[in-house]
Amino acid sequence: MSGPGCYDPPADFAPASFRRHAAFELEDDDEVWVIQAPAGTSARDLRGCRFTVADDDDAVGVVVDEFKTARGKKYRMVEDGKGAAETLSIVRAARDGSNGLETARAVTRRVTLMRKVRGAAGSGGRREGDDDDEGDEARGGGGGEEKRAAREPKTPKEKKRKRDKDDRKSSKKSKSSKKDKD
């Protein structure tokens, strides 16, 4: 197809080629995990890491392990529960050569990795030894408001907001004082 308004690829254009990856074979006792990791995390970061998981269903949504990668990145791992894993499965091309798909294996566990932030106690749950006040400000609670209110604004935008707020307060005071005089 050619003509006005139609796209013509450049002369050196080569269409993309697709590779099929061989479906991996699993033993009956092997587990398939879905690991949800932060953007920028590569499989190379996690290679060789050892971590523990909880065997009970009570560990859903709490930090089940913390670990450090060989590159020095610290992570917390939160188990998402069996319900999250049951809704996922691995799909591969059909073995009979047709264009269809087939389910290769059900997912056993789904876990979420979160980068560990210095001073934050973790949003997934509490761990033994966590201080009650540690990281509360990072989670949006526990006294952070008083600290923010007490500190002076740093950026020009914060300074403008403070000026505007102060102006509104002073105009309200002047209006109320005029009413008192009358």
C-alpha cells in the first residue's frame, strides 16, 4: 500500500524477529513465584539472594524477610497471600503447534519487594524490634505534622504558601476587629 498519507518505511527497515523461549520444565514439588519488584530492579540484583518465607497464612501483608543484595541494595519482602497467587498462572504457546495458548503451571506464591528506606519501619507490617516512633513520619503519621508545622519553609513555593496563609489570617483578624468596633 502506498500513496499520499500512507507510511512508507525507510529502505533499510528490517522487521523485528520474534524468538520463542523454550518452556521450562518443572518437577512436581517445584514452586513458581511471581516477584513484584520496584522499577529498576533487575534479576541480576536478586541472583543468589537467600530469604525466608512464612509457612502460615497469617503472614499476609506483613514483612516476612529483609535482605541485602550483592550490590548493596536493601529490600523488604511482603507476602501477598494465597489468594493473590491463585489468580495468576503462567501461559505458554500450545505444545501442539497451534496458535493457541495453554496454562503451564499455577503460581505458588506472590511476593512484593520494597526498597528499604533508611529510618522507615516498613509499610507492610510490624517486625519484632521495630521502634514505635521509627519511620512514622515516612508513613504519614505519628508526630510528623508537628515537626512540619514547626519548621520554616525551605522552597520558594512553601514560602509563598506560608505568606498566603499568613495574609488570610491577618485579613480575617481585621474583619473580625471591624465587627467588634461596630
